[in-house]
Amino acid sequence: NNGYNLEHNFGHGKKHLAVMFAAMNMLAFAMHTLCDSVESPWIKARNAAGKRKRFFDAIRILTTYTVFPDWWALMTTIASGRPP
């Protein structure tokens, strides 16, 4: 399931919360699939990171310690291993 945890039933909360969690999860999956197909900096960074979890961990860690001027700079940093 590539880290999306779609097997989780999202049975938390009130009436529509489970549906919202599942819908947002599917939206994230769709956006990531689109980026995997057409976004060149994303593709280079994903290939450099290897596993999807390592890619998202890199985004989380890098953006914790560095403010990037734009998305391109973040993806280039992940792909090259050198900060801007």
C-alpha cells in the first residue's frame, strides 16, 4: 500500500470523519501518482531517495531544518544531496 495505510478502517471520531480520512488518503495517492508520472524534479528526487518512505522522510527532515525558496530547490536538494 506504499505507506498510505488504506487497509486501516479509519473508524475514529464522529459521523463523517472516517470518510474524510479515506478521501484525503485517496487524494494524496492520486497526487503522488500524478507527480510520479509528469513532474521532472519530483521524479529525479524520488529516484535518488529510493523507497517512497525515504523520499517523504527526506522532505520532512529537510524542511524541518531549512527554508527552501521553492519546490524546485527542495527536489533538487533531495536529488543531488547538496543544499541550495
